[in-house]
Amino acid sequence: MQIRHKLRLATTIGLAAGALTLGLVAPSVSGAATPSGTLTFAEGPGASPNYIFPFMSCTFFSVSNINGFQDLTYRPLYWFGTGAAATFNESLSLATNPVMGNSNHSVTINTKGWKFADGQTINAQSVMFFLNLYHAEKSNYCGYNAGYGIPDQVKSVSASGNTVTINFTTSVNPNWILYNYLSEITPFPDAWSVSAANTPAACASGAYGAKATDAACTSVFNYLVGKTGQGVASKLTTYTDTFWQSGASGPYVLTHFDSLGNATFVPNKNYSGPQKSMVASVVEIPYATTAAEQVALRQGRVDLGYVDPTNLTSSGSPSNPGANWSAVASRYNLEVGAPWSVDYAAYNFNAKSPEAKFLDQLYIRQALQMTVDQPLMIKQIFKGYGYQTINPLPPITATSISGAVSKKNPYPYNPNKAAALLKSHGWNTSSGSAVCAKPGAAANECGKGIAKGDVLTVTLEYGSGIPSLQTQVSTEVSEWNSIGITAKTLAEPFNKVVGDCVSNTATWSICLWGAGWIYAPDYYPSGEALFVPGASFNIGAYNNPTLTNLVKATTFGTTKLGAFANYAAQQLPVLYQPNGTNAYSGQGIGEVIKTLKSKIGFTPNSLTNFNPEYYYFG
């Protein structure tokens, strides 16, 4: 792709061509003229939305809060992902294509002049509100990666009318800056620039980087979020107030919400976008477990839902689905999508974790990885609907951005080799548990920090309520035990797992919430959000200078992702897991009721976006 002064993303993130093979359906011109009917949507098991403000810490940075909840009301500056694909969509964006300048040292943004629900024009000041807040409170936003992109590489920002120009301290990769930083900007209304109820603060209108602006934005942050998370955004009972409704820039406004996650949206009458809602309301329904959601499916009480693959009696594949679950096949069609994600369990390298000394040893991570039988789990647990994961890139990454990436798994399933690896490093497994017999840092010893008599132990915290994930965990734990690794497990609901692991407590050494990392709203899979020191979602505090330098080559320069991906495959910064297909609210097997129609087809989106404005009943 040629990048000159204007960024035109015809092949965005390598998925435009791939989307054609994934069942992308061209938009139709049919559909109801007047909104009618209620569309019901099943939220993920134990993963109900619980945060409304689109400026959040990693505790709330999830598909359930962003793609399936906030995005219906608060649209980002630049929109990616419609129908099956993850391609850039200018027509749904709040601004026209960004224009790179000054040898990629600057970018100019022009908003379209669309409206918020309260009538305010979405203009340069709306964009500056987000940028100013980000500058003042960068450590409290999950998209922040120390030393990278916005705000750390921003030299200055100017704004007037509908135009914002950002000047960078260095030349930046145009794809990377759009996919991973401009994509995260959500314009905010002036009504939110307050330090208390009805008390305006100059966060939206202040000069970028000025001390006075930072102070004003901190006061806004303290009111909306709170240093201890007790701000207005934490009060679920306020979510349908006019305060939050005023900032709606998307096709819907929220009119009902409760602590369980039940949510009702109605069309935003002031939405300026090209596709207005064709249904009168969208109702999102929470479920504690997959089993509970499947009861609703059997009764026909949800329009877009999911089934656990363990229910399927017929195997399929991501590109060739098999027969649907017989219990719902008369009412629903089975649909699966290709994920723009990497599936893994995070390792905790933080010094506070008593088990970090084990995970610091590459050979132990190799042993753990060699006991994960991905092909067998995909076949037996996922019923064929999955992909092997051997590096951090999504399984459908095009070579146009990846470059030369090895397709060979460096650590295929081999428990005998894994056991031999432990023994060759001084572990005695005669008692059934691996006990360090040869402490020290030599090649044939247990490793730095490991004392004689230490029992090789890991504590795995994982998401509950998902049968296939439970089977996956049980399988891996059994394999680890078989080679002497003592594995303790803790099952918690999805939101609890994410909260525990993000807080980096000493209670876990391996964290498996059950869906890995979707590269959204940071779409370019360059790895800085996951693996470099200070990164927003480097929750295990991984630090490898060589890997960091390889990441920088793909972000500050235009190097393709192959060297980074191949090195990450060898170094195992995470425990790679089989990657499942996408359903509508996350990973899994999607189900769509047969009476529902769509302008964009029903293949679940690669980014797990939910665009109900394109659905209607016919």
C-alpha cells in the first residue's frame, strides 16, 4: 500500500481481501423505513457491561463494555469493522480520512460536523476534550503505552473549527498511528467538561499541555471517574440520566440499565450517520453462564446469541461450518466469524507474585507450552471451530503487514520432552511433584531465585460459567500435573478475573479470562500494548529489551511484523491458547434467529463489533 500525504486505507490491516472469504455480505438496500420491533442481544456469560464512560482503566477495557455497549451510543472518531470485516469505514467515522504531513511528523483531522444528542456540533473542541483529558490522566486510560504514540510522542496540538492538527516528536508509521491511537479517540460533549454538577471546567476548551488545562482536566476526571473509581461513571443508576445521554454521537441512547447488566437502547433522533436504526429498541440481556443463555435460546427469547461448542454433535471449521445444535436449529442459524485477536493466558512476572521466580525461567514456560495440545482441543472441545496460536498475531493476518512469519509451532505438544526439560534443569519428580534438587543459575540448574526444595507451583485464575473453557482448563492442569507441575486453580466470573489480573495481585501466576486480546480499539497488532514495559495491558509486567526493540521497529518505523512475531513465538511472553471463532458477544458459536434480516450479513464481526442499526425484522 502506498502512503503519501493522504491516508487511504483500501486494504486496512490486511483484511479487505480476507473478508471476501469469510462470508462478508455486501450491504443491501432493503429494510424497514420506520423503526419497528425489539432486537434482543445475549451478553457474554458473566460479562455484562459495567462502565459507561469511554475513558477507562484496564479493569473495564473489555468487549462487553466497549463493542457491545458504549459504541452503540458513543462513537469513536474513526470506525473500524462492519459486517464480517475489520476494515476502516469512513462513512461511519465522525471525521474524514486523516491527512499525514511533514514527512509523517503530523496528522490533520477534520470532523464532519455531526451532532451530539444534545444538539452540540462534534467539532475540534470535542476532540480536544479527549486529548486534553488523556494528557492529564494518561496513566488512568488503558490505551496508554508509555513512550508510544498519543500522548507521549505528541509535540503540540492546534485546533480551530472542525480541524485538529497533531504534531509528533518523531516520524510515525501512518498505519500504526491511525489504527492504534487516532482510533481510540472518542469526542466528548462540552456538557461533560465539569468538575461537579453544573460546574464547568476548562478541560475541553483549554490549550493542549498547559498546566491550567491539565488541572482542569484532572478536576473533570476526579468528578467523572474519581481517583479511587468512585466518580459519577461508577454509579450505575445515573447511566440513563440526561447527563450521559447528552453525549450520544451514535445511533442509540440508553434508556434503561440495572446492576445486573440489563440494558435498553432506543434510536438517537439526532444521529447524523448514514444508517439510522431500523428497530424501535435494542435490549441486551445478561447471563451468568452459557447454560442460562442456552435455555433462553431453546425458548426463542433472544435474537442474537451463542452456544458452547461442546453442545454441537457435528464438527465444522471456521470456513466450513457444520450442522447447528439440534435443540435450536429450527429457530436459529449457526454463524461464526474469524477473530482479529490472539488467545493466550497471561503470565505474572511481577515480583509480588511468589511464583514469578518459576515463570522467569524460559525453559519452564517452554514446558508449560509443550503440554498445551492445541490441535486436540480444537478438534474435541471447539469441534473444529478454532485456530492454533503460536505467536501474537491474529490467525488471519495478511502477509502484506506481517511479512515473513513462521507457521511452524516452535513448541508443539510433547509432554515427554517437557518432563525431560524439567529434569535436565535439576528438578526431581520422583514424588509426583517437581522439587528443585539443584538450585542455581547454571544451564543444568533450577534457575535464579529458586531454592532447593521449592515445589514447582502455578496458580491459574480463569473465567467460570463456560463449559468449553472449564474443559480446556481441566485438560491443561491434568497435563501439567502429569509432568510434576503443581497447578492450583481459581474460577471466577469474567469481570472478577479481569479485575484481579489487571490489579497485578500476588494471588495468580497464570490468568485465563477466556478470550485473549482482541486488537481493538488498537487495531494494528504491533504488540506495544501487551509486551513492552509500561504498556497498558502488560498485566504480567513482562520485560524483554530485544522484544521491545522489535516492537519499536514496527511502530516508529515501517518494519513489518514478522521479526516481532517470530521472536515472541520463541520467547513465550504468554501461554498461547487455541483461538476460537467469533460469536456476537465474544468468542464462540453465534446463533441468529431466522426472522431477523440484515443489510451487512450475519457473519460475526472480526472485532466483535455490534451494529444493530443494520438489523431489521422482515
